[in-house]
Amino acid sequence: MANGAIAKSHASSSTTTTTKTRPNDQTSKEQASRRAPRIEKFSGESLKIRFPARIVRAYLRKQQRRQEREQPKEELKIRFSAHVVTLVNTKRRWRESLMEAEKIKTETRWQEQRIEEWFRENLKGDEPTGFE
């Protein structure tokens, strides 16, 4: 019985076509037209098309990423007392390289201090001990 009722309602809905008008139907059309590219000026060989802002922003972001990938990497050399550290100038690695360079810098300072202390302690006389 329930199947018969469903079949009847389905059959009747397929034969009659009724369109419901929604109050916000006009506003959704306006929004859709705002989202779509519009041709503003067409004269001879020139064509001016206005794209929505979100599409333009997405395109510009994509272009910027592509340029960053294709850009030759700039190298910045920082000279510490014993080591030369090369930092690669890309946004992702910049901070990590700086932290690594700072770590190397502190390690070399510490090593130099240890070497100087060793020389002060072991080479108090005129004769060099430890090197022959």
C-alpha cells in the first residue's frame, strides 16, 4: 500500500511541472554574476575582462609560489672564526639555517676557548710541550 502511494506521487510529480519562486532567487543570481568573469570592453583587438577578486588573489598566490620555486637561490655567507656557513635564502629554510649557524658559532667559540685554555695551561714555559 505504501509502495502504491509512492508510485502515484512520483508519477503525478513527473507529469506536472510547477516552479517555486524563492524570495532570495534574485540575490543568488546577482551573487553568481559577481563571481563569474565579465567582459567589460570589447573594441577591435582589445578585450577587457573583469575577474572576481578571489580568483585574482588565487592566481597571484599561485604565480608567487611558482616564482619562488623557479628563483635562483641567493646565498649569504657568514664568516665565523673557524667556519664558513652558507645560508640558503628561502623562506622555509632561512630560520633553520640561522639557528644552525648560531649553534655552529657557539660551538666554535667554545672550542676556541678550550684550545686557548689548553695552550695557557700546557705552554707556560718557553718550550712547547705536546708538539714536537
